[in-house]
Amino acid sequence: MLKRQQEDVTSARGQLGRSLDEIERRLMPGNVGKVASWWIRRQSKKHPIPFAIGGVALGGLIIGLLSWAAVSDDD
């Protein structure tokens, strides 16, 4: 009986280790970046107008911040 319980515990630990390895692999920055870029491409094809508006707004924000930093008297 005790031997069977030890085998069950060993098996459960092995399964837990494999599950944690899989979670770690899925959450690695490279993999998350691939999934995020895939999702953004898919959504931008389904809804191009909001993404175009967002892109223009983001570009304007970046240009505004760079312009502000260039003409600012704060050093």
C-alpha cells in the first residue's frame, strides 16, 4: 500500500514538473511576442480602420513628444 502511494506521488511530481516546464515555455518573452504579433496582425486585418486611427494617433504622439523634447528649455 505504501509503495503504491509513493509511486503515485512520484508520478504526480513528474506530471507537475512537465506542466510547469510547458507553462514556462509558453510564457517566455519570445513566444509571448510571437503570439502578440500574430494576434495584432489578425485583428488589424479584421478591423483595419481602428488600427489605422490608432497608428496615426500613436505616430502623432511620438512626433509630439520628440518635438516637445527638442524645443524644451529643460536641460
